[in-house]
Amino acid sequence: MVFRGLLLTLVGLAIGLAGSFALARYIRSPLYEVSARDPASFTTVAITLTVVALLACWIPTRRALSIDPATALRTE
């Protein structure tokens, strides 16, 4: 489950970063003393989103693996 979630995250990041680079020239004017294609900003956002997605996939998976399957099926 974690692998599938991270795969979707990486695909989304790739599409989002490509779109951001393509559209960066349109938001150049409202930015103050920051380049529209600032590598630090893009890197920080990509790392933050990846960490949040990893936690969002890992925490429920860890909780699900800690439950005995027979007990879970009996309560349903």
C-alpha cells in the first residue's frame, strides 16, 4: 500500500512540477525578490509533499498490519 501511494505521489509531483515550470513565466510579476523558477522553493515543496504522502500511506498501513486478520473478520 505504501508503494502504491508513493508511486501516485511521484507521478503527481512530476506532472505538477512540469506544469509549474511551464507556467512559471505567467506568475513572474507578483513575486517579490524571488525567481519564478526558484530551485529551493520547488525542492522544498516537493520534499514536503512527499513526506506528507509517505506518512499518509504509512500510518494507516502500519495500523492495519498490527491487527490480526481473523479478529478483524470476526468483528465485521
